Amino acid sequence: MSQSGEMAALSALVLSNPENATLVKSVLVAHGFQVVNADDATAAMDLCKRQRFDLAVYDTEISGTLGLAGNGSPAFLPRVAIGLLPATDQPISTRLHFLVRKPVGKELFSRTVKAAFAPIAVDRRASLRQQVSVSASECTLFHHGGRRKTEGVRIVNLSLTGMCLHAQEMLPQGASIEAAFTLPGTGLLVRTVGRIVWAHSSGKCGVQFDRLNSGEQQKLEDWLDAVLPDSPLPV
């Protein structure tokens, strides 16, 4: 999200067999989505590491696809997903929000995409990042049983679910991290605890928050409510 708080365009990741891909893309584009196609589950995972998607459409008959929507799948994957299922009654156990039986019909798929706007709006509110530039007053890294202070860390964006940090070194992916910083324009110190879910050689890394205590969570929610716009999604 931009510094001004402008909503980014809707984005969708599509992993589908060719016979459905054209219809799926045309409906998504008609509803305002920028669509990126993945060739397989590995490519889909790699794309999600580099870009956040509002919606995923998964053909569940493609190998590895159900792993993208199962319990315990990485937090950077889209949390709102439509599954394209074979024309059978076989149940599946995933965190898919919506299920569409194949062959996919344009009208039904369009209604499903419209229904997806509600959970997308909730997810965006929780995960949209507000651009900031704040020095961490404290930052401690926990990795492989060790603990060390990390100096010169800045917070470059922030949401209810996580943040992006810029450190003077590449931080280890998977490590736990505790950081304290002052919320811009408030003078309020907030303490966060999270896990590094991605890291770059530039020193930037993505942190997914663990459960914050109620006081810290409330500070963060109040601040984000003040700076994020109420931008409804299309219906």
C-alpha cells in the first residue's frame, strides 16, 4: 500500500488446467483482478513469496495444489481461495473458502468471485501494510537456541498480522524476533513478537506476528484504524 493509504489493485493467482484457465481469467478480469497464472504448485509457491495475492483459484486435480490450501500452509499464501473440484462427491479437507465443481460455468464462477469479496475485504484490513520508517528501539533475535541483540533495525511497513524490517544484515528465515518501536505520530511504544517468514540479502525480511498481548494488539489496531482508509471492495 502507498504512503497515502491508496488501496492496491485486486490480484489473483490462478493454478488451473488449460480447459478452465481462459474462463477463469476472463471472469476475474471482469471483476477487476490482475491475474497471474502459475504452471504448477511449485511455481505458485514461488510467486507468492514475491507478491501478495488477494485471491487464489486452485484446480484441486493438479498435483500439489491441495498443499497450498491445507492447514499449516505458509502465511504468505492467499488466505481467500476458490477450489475447482472434479465432478464427484468426494470430500476434501482444506482451508478453501469456496468450492466450484467442474466443468466450470461462467455464471456460477462469477457469483463465487463476488461472494469472495467479503472475506477478501476482511483479510485486506488485517494484512494491508502501512508504509512507515521507524527505528526499532530494541530488537532481539532468537535462532538455533541462541539469543542476540540486533542493532540498526528499521520498520518499513506494518499491519495487524506482521511487518517488514530492514536490518544491516540478512536475518535468518524461520528465526523468532522481538522488536519494540514507537508508533508514528503517537509516542506509544509497542512490543511485537513474531517469526521471520522470508528474508532477502538486502537485509529486508518479513515478520509474521505471533499472538500479541491484548494491550499491544489494541495499540496497533487503534493506530491502523486511524491511518488506513475505509475503502470498500466492488460487489
